[in-house]
Amino acid sequence: MKKKIIVANWKLNGNIQTISNFLEYVKLKISLYLKCNTVVIAPSTIYLERVYRDIKDINIFLGAQNVDVNKQGAFTGETSILMLKDIGVKYVIVGHSERRYFHGENNKLITQKFGLIKELNLIPILCIGESETEKKQNKTKEILRNQLNMILEKFGEKAFENTIIAYEPIWAIGTGVSADPIYVQLIHKFIKDYINECNIKNQQNIIIQYGGSVNSKNAKSFLEQPDIDGLLVGSASLIYEEFFNILEIANNISLK
Ligand code: 13P
């Protein structure tokens, strides 16, 4: 049995009340789903501790949506990897297209952040993916190679040890139009083969999630694919019934 990893990326959503409601439900139900799944919740930074309080004893892991490239010092408004680790974060999302697009993060900065996360023995969830225009121009593979290259060059053989890659085609994020599962399977296989070509050992251990308009209706079709190892779920993860339906689907598939 290979566990599926399901990550809830809450983005800039939620408040104390909605998070408390969600966590009440989680505490009641989660034990049914953890044998076959790894579950991570990534709330916005200000609620990390609140979420951790309720999940630390039930084997759900805490994820951060971002981290600064500096460990400490005069960097107003930022959050350090040391602080994230200090309060119990285990996974850190890095390179999300919303950060690339709205906050101007490029591959160089993302590689630095990726290195910092690994240095502190936390697990990066590295998001990669092409835009709609790039897909139309048949540039998907080129874009993905570019997004991976700097990391491969800098960290070599160990680059993707204890790391998660999230393939998130930008055109599928928040649009309600998810990618075709067969297409995603081909892309995931391409990513694994590419990393393998670069002489990376243990490529069978590379974990690649899919993200982009995942919900309980389409989760099964993704998770059934051999190279889709998990899901990075945005808006559907805010609704607890929906999120638990996805966990149940993942559970059933892992058990097969
Ligand atoms: P949606 O599931 O809302 O499309 O968001 C996907 C995503 O960006 C997860 O990181």
C-alpha cells in the first residue's frame, strides 16, 4: 500500500470561527482516514498555531503556505523558517503560482527558499506548472524543465529526497476546470523520467501531487493514476464535508 498525501491549502481564507468548526469535525472523523493517507493542513500563517493545537495529537501535519528567504533580521512582515519549525510546521509550500504571479517570485528565489526548507529538515512542497498560453504553445515540458533545473543543478542527487512536487497547471487553479487525469498522468510520468534522466537516484520515491480544481467528484479519477501520489486541494479543502469525501476516496484507493 502506498499512502496518498492530501494537502489542504487554505490560501487567504478562514477565520477563528470557521477554523474551529473545521477542526471539531476533523477531530471526530479523522481516525478513519489516517491509516492510508498522509494529511496536511496549510492555513494562513496567522492561524498556524491555532490549527496545530488541535492536530498535533491526531497525526495530521501542519503546513505553511510560504516562508521568507531570510532566517532572521530586519525583514518587516516576513516569517522565518526557524519560526515555522519552532511552532510545529512540517511541510512548506514553495513556488506556488500565486506567489510567482502576485508576488514576483522567480525560480532563483524559489530555489533559495527550497534549500532553506531542506536545511531545516522540513519538507518542501514544490509547485510547478504551466500557464494556459504556455500550454497552447506546446511549451509545458520546457516550462517544467526550467522550473526543475535550478533545483537539480543546486542540490544534485539529493534534490528530491524527502520532498514533494505539486504539479499545478495554472489554468486549472481556481477555475473549476480541472486538468484531464490522463494528461496529468502523462505529465507526472514525464517529470519522474526527467528527474531520473538527470541521474537522480531513488526516483521511485519521488512524490508528485496534482492540484487544480480538485473536488470530491474528480478526486478518484486523479488518484487512480499510477503516478499521481496525492492531491493539493484549494477551495474544496475549505468545506469539511468535501475534504473528508476526498480523504475517503484516497483511503479506498490506497487500500486496493
Ligand atoms: P483550487 O483547488 O482552488 O483550484 O486551488 C488549487 C491550488 O492552488 C492548491 O494549491
